[in-house]
Amino acid sequence: GEFNQWCSRAHPLRKVRNSSVWELFIPFLEVGSKYQFHIRSIQGTAYLKADPFARATEKRPGRSSIILDESNWKWKDQKWMEARDKKIDFENRAIHIYEVHLGSWKKEGSAEFINYKKLAHQLAKYCKKMHFNYVELLPVMGHPLDESWGYQVTSFFSVTPRYGSACDFQYFIDYLHGQGIGVILDWVPAHFPKDEHGLISFDGTPLFEDSHPLRGVNPQWTTAVFDYSKPEVRNFLISSALLFIERFHLDGLRVDAVSSIIFLDFCKEPGQWAPNEEGGREHLEGIGFLKQLCSSIKKQHPSVLLIAEESHYFPGVTKPVDEGGLGFDMKWAMGWMHDTLAFMYEKEEERKKKSHLLLHEISYFFDEKYLLALSHDEVVHGKKSLLRKMPGNEWEKFANLRLLMSYMLSHPGKKLLFMGGEIAQWSEWSVKGSIDWSILELFYHKTFSLFFQSISSLYKENRILHRGDFQRANTQIIDGFKTDPLVLVLERGEEGEKMLCFYNFSTQSRDQARYKYIKIRRALEFFNSDCIKFGGRGECINCRVEMDSIVLNLPALSAVFVKVE
């Protein structure tokens, strides 16, 4: 390192007797000093590696680890942390998450990136305006490649220096907590890149990665897969998770690519994988790791949210470990996302043929605890932005997107939206670019932003829309496209406090539509996505009760919410 003029022989590590641990103590090292490990493998090859446990790293293209003073941040979020630890029951709370990639949320001048501290003030102000109460950050652990979006991690115990120091990131979270906003981090224990200074073949052998030729590589990402059978590897990963939770006061982890940890054949063709010892496709050691991860975190931090990205319908993802589950609090509703977007993508006549997509996902929705996510993965690589996915002319596209957001925020399950969706951005996300904030000067985008603020506030402030999200009794299908092939009616709420949600997926209004609803005494229009101030046409709803039915007008491509007694 810099402390010995990079002399590889000056400070040799010593192997602890009867162990695989090597140690060295060097006193009086300066904070900020760079260093690496000089390793000579059993094959005799010499090379440099970054410290796997480094608390700070160089900004790319540098590869060195950096000595960090970890004792100098004084937290000011005691009230937040105390209140959070009393809110272990998240199921009846509004959880509205803004998914953000810090490097492309906003740009300023010629600067490549904005510092964590400045981002904290700008992001907190914006989240409060748009009524998000959590942010979820795409990975901010050390990673060399911008285009990996942070998902190819080489330093599991440090934050990327692109946006500042570890202390700056602590300020970021401290400030957001002070503004009433929680912070969730996307965390990546499923794989790691093959950069030569990283974990791959660390001592010349498969140390962190699985040595099995059919398990050690993920062909989809051309990355290495951790060996979950090794206690040292499991402890390495769990220690990383706990460090970010404890050192940075994180409120949750979204665990990436859980399906690739669970299944040996994930994204593999026949011949590219081998069954487990029982002849199945489940990665038994990977499943054991996930259970150990969730148990370890929940034992020490029961109020920290654990969210799984699991796309293959493995049973019991959100069941407690002691009941045979994996132990996560929630999982992303990948089926809801896929089916809903597939339905919304179609024009009117095709929607009539595909109403089963919306009805099917409701039929299994309460088998797990789901988080509805319209994430970064849905607006890249030619998939189009949310707005461009919508059919029709310009007005119909915006009306459809208002309808989609209304459906999402009134549907059971917690919510997540990737940045740019809240202002109806036309363009796909680019990691090298920024949200196109200039479009807010245009009428439809300005009115859509106002719509989103209103529907988000409605979701947060009305407990009908977030209490009992995971209880089947709190959501009923009143009319599943039976009266009208393009109108869905859901009931949300519990006895004594209920709301009817009408969704008209047609480009034509429905005048004097009648829907049977037993024992209704009064109906009050509560929300209409077709309001003029939202860019709609402002058609009159004229909601009323007649016998055991509710009668109302449903504007084209709109959502109408009605409180009933």
C-alpha cells in the first residue's frame, strides 16, 4: 500500500493456526491510505486483490481499497429509529416506494454525479411532494461498471464513491429519516462479477464461488455464483447485510435475484445444470442461506423490511422460517406486473379477450404478501417507457397511464414505482442519462404529475387502501367484467368502512352503468381520474343508489372510487 511504497514483501500476513484465516496488524496507518493484497497462489502466480471487507474503495477505474475512519458520524435520527422499531406490523401501513438510481435521477451542469448530501435534500423534498414515504436505491455497494446499474458488486462492505464518502451516505439516510422517509437498499447476494481484482479465484482457487462446473457460473449475466455450502461464504454475505443495516440505519433490504439462489436451473438450458442430491431442481444450500439470512436479520432487527425479488413462484417466500418459509416480509408481485402490463398494452377489442389476466392474478394474490412493482426492469432494453406501452393517441395514452396508476394504488399490496413513471416520461431509462425533467413544462405531463400527487396522497391518507392488504376478506371482486367486458369493480376495506373501485378500460364512456351491491344506503364519489385538472375531460359521475344497486357514469379510460355505506 501507500504506507510502504507498495512493497509486496514489507508486511506479510500470518496464517492463524488450524484455520483458514490470515491476519496482520499495522499501527498508525493514515485514514485515506490506499492498499491492496498481494497474493501468491498455490500455482505460484502473483497478483493484486482488493480487500473483500474494505470499508471504502477508489472510484473507478481505480481498484485499491482505502482505510476509513468509521467513528466520526453522529446520528440524529433517534426519533425515527425508535418509532420504526415500534412499527413491526407493516401490513396495515401505507408503503409507497420510489425506486431510484442515484446516478441518473438528476444531472447538474458538467458534473458526472451529484453528491449524496445534495441528493438527500433534493430527493427528500421531491418524495414529500409526490407523497412517497420510502426510497429504494439501486445498489450503491462498490461496483466498477456503470452499466451494471450496481448489480455487479465487487465490494460488499463499502458504498460506491461515485456520489461521495461513506459519511456522506450516512448523512443522506440521516436526512431522509429526518424528513419522514425510509430507505431501502437493493442488495445483491446472488452473484458477483469476474473482475480480476475482485472475489473471483481469490487465492487461486474457487474460494467464494461454487467450484461445481455447473453451479459456479450464471450464464445469463456471465457472473460467478457464491458457494452457499460454505459457512464462511454465508457469514460473509450476512455480515455485509448486517453492516449496511447497522452502520447506515437502513430500513429494509430488497434481495435481488432470489430465484437464481433457489433454483439450480435458473436461466439454464438442459445440460447446463445438475440436480441436487435428492434429484430436484432446488438449490438446497441456497435455500438454507436465505433462511439463515432472514432469521439472522429478524432476530437482531425485527422492524427492518426484507423484500424478495422472486419470479418463479417458490412457495412460502413470505412465510416465517419456523413455519417452513424463507422468512421474507414481502415479495415482488412479478405475475401482477406481467399480467397487468400485458392487459394494458392491448387495444380495446383485445382487452375484451384478455380480462382473465387481471382476474387470474387476484385469485392467487393472497397466497403470499406481495409488493406491486413497476420497476426499472420494465422501462429498459427496448421495453418502452410506461407511457409508450399504453395504446391510443396522446390523450388516450395519458388516460390509460392514469388508469394504470389508479389500479395499482387501489389494488391490494404495497407499492413501488421506478423514477420517471410519476411524470409519464416518454423515453426509456438510461443509466448514463437523467429523468427528462423538462417535460413538466408540457400540459399533459404537468397535469399527470398533479394526478400522481393526488392519487399518492389518497393512498397514504385513506386506510381503506392500505389496511388489510394481505387479507383476502378486505378485497372482493364485485363485478369481474360480467356486466361489461371492459369494466372491473373491486371492493376494498372492512366492515363499516368500504370503497368501491370502478375501472373502465374502454375508450368509450359508460352512461348510467348499474352494478348490484347489496345493502347499500349511500354512495359518495371519492376520486375520479378523469378530472380536468388531471388532463381528463371532466365528465360528470352522477353517482346514486337505486334499490340494491349503484348507478353512475364511468368516463372513458378512467378509475372512479366511491365510498359506500
